[in-house]
Amino acid sequence: MELSAIHRIEQATARGWPAEREDQIDGWHVFSGRGFVGRTNSCWPLTYGGMDVEVSIDAVEAHYRALDLAPQFKLVTGGTDPADMHERLAQRGYETVSQVAVMTFEGQLAAPEHWVDITPTVTPDFIQIVSETSHSGGDGQERVDILGRAPNPSAFGIVRHNGALAAAGLCTFAGDSAGIAAMRTHAHYRNQGLARSVLRAIMGKAYEAGYRQFWLQVETNNAPALHLYESEGFVAAYQYQTVRLVR
């Protein structure tokens, strides 16, 4: 994918999944929050405007330490500026904590097979299912905070099973594209096609609003999610790593 296209998607992801705080250091975007969600607590070195890269990295590290956060960078494969950021950070003791695929889709999906309730803004039920399926209380709270900053309107979708919250997902309307996020299914409701119905419904709402280009991010070790998105026509556009200073 061309670098200009990567930059457009990266800008859309920042709008669609907004961090609590954004700063700039020598042209790099430095996002921060509670420290749990990788892409909203890392420096994105996409365009460099400084004079000394090592000094700029020092400044990023000092910024995160002042916030009592571990220094992290989000490194787009083939898209960092300067291009040798992986090597520079590895020499400093950074290690990979996640590998993420960015996938894209253009067009319209089929109709959902289950009824999906959709609202333009986040609801208490949506917050509940995200909180219940998060890795920890802190992780869940940060994601809830982010949901409260999502573009308005967007498409928050929920599927219920016999009245119980079963699956959820969000499609954010971020400028000229729409992004998929917060796809969640309770463990005992998996493998029933509920996530597929949520995906189709929220993307359908975005399509009705005029959106034709979609993107999402998924960890490369999440085989079930990758299978779902690939089977619906999403294709891998590029990848990024989140690296954290561990010494």
C-alpha cells in the first residue's frame, strides 16, 4: 500500500478511536491515556520533523515517564519516519507487545442473520458488554472512556439472546471512511454467527449514511476474528507493531 494511503487510514483510526490526550514531538503523534490500550498510549512516528532522532526519542520517553506510563511506539511496517525506527528502539531495549493487521473493505456486505439493535451513540448496555469482556477493570474503563469520545453519530450495535447481552460492535464514522472497533462476543455465545451479524448491521448503517470505505484493526494471533473478517471480504492492507521499553 502506498504511504499516502497508509497515512490516511492512520489519521482515520486516530479520529475513530480517539485517545484521551494527543501531543506532538518533532512531528510525531504522541497519544496517551490510562496506559492499557496500545494504540491510544503510544507514539506514532509517521512523519519526522526534528533534527536529531535520538534526542526526539529521549523526549518521547520523558513525556511518558512524566505521565507515569511505559514508553511505547506504534511502528507501521514500511511506514515509520525515519525508516530505521525498529532498529533504533530495539537497541534501547524495546520489545514487541502486539502485532496488528490493518484490514480494509470497500462496498456493502450482506444482510445480517440476527436482529441487531443500533444506536448512534454509546449506551449503558454497550458499556456493560465491553466492560464484561475486557482483560481487566483498567482495560475496560479505558475502552469505555474511548467509546465516550467516539465520533457522533456512529453505529453501536448489540445482539441479545433471550434478553441477555450476547455480542456488540462499533462502526465509527471517521471523516471519509468508517472504522470497525469494539467487536465483542460473550464466550458462551460464540460460534453462532452473532459477531458476523453485528459486523454486517453496523457496516450497513454506515453504508446508508454514505460510507463506502471501511477499515479495522485486529491482532494477528486472533485467528477467529481474522477468519470472520477475511470471509466477509476484508483484505490485509498493512501491519504495525506496538513496542514497549522493558529495561
